[in-house]
Amino acid sequence: MRVSNRKLNRTLQKQVEKTFIQLLADLKEPKEIEVFLRDFLTHSEYETFAKRLAVVYWLKKGRSYSNIKENLKVSSATIATVQSQMETAGMELALKKLEAEEWASQWSQKIQKFIK
């Protein structure tokens, strides 16, 4: 799919973006989100987003560029780009959500062991 380089009217652009954001907010279940993203994005776009999230997470965990590059099959330039964006509000929000999920999962496992 080819994206046009022609710019939309600014008002229309804001409306289109607002609609897209609202759609994302309305998707509540992980399966709904997966179905939407896999059908809406190309395989390459989906993989790019997923890898970018993994890069930021692994950088936060202290993994080396070489480890990330080898495991995720991304370039050093990609890692550097993601690293330069780590302190943006969006990346910080993503990391906060990932860390909360990780924390909840770890405690869930500990509780399950205790109950058994």
C-alpha cells in the first residue's frame, strides 16, 4: 500500500487523527486489538511497532546494543533512534504500562506458588 505525500487540510487532518485515536481507545479486549492491528497494518508495519516496543523495553532493562541487534534483528541506527526517544511522553507511558504488567505477572506467579 502506498501512502500519499499530499497534505490534508489541517482541520480534516485533526478530525481524521481524532477518529483514529478514538477507535484505538474503543478497542478494549486484547484479541480485538490484535485483529484490528493485524488487518489494518501491513506485516512489516506490525513487526516494526512490536520490535520498537521490544527495543525500548530491553534498553530500559540494560541490554546492550549488540544483544538487542542480534536478538531482534534490528540495526544499530534503529536502536539509537529508539533510545533517543526514550524520554518522550509516549515511550515513558509504554514503559510504565509494560513494567506494571511485568510486576503484576511476577506477583501473580508468587501468589500462585504460595496458594499451591
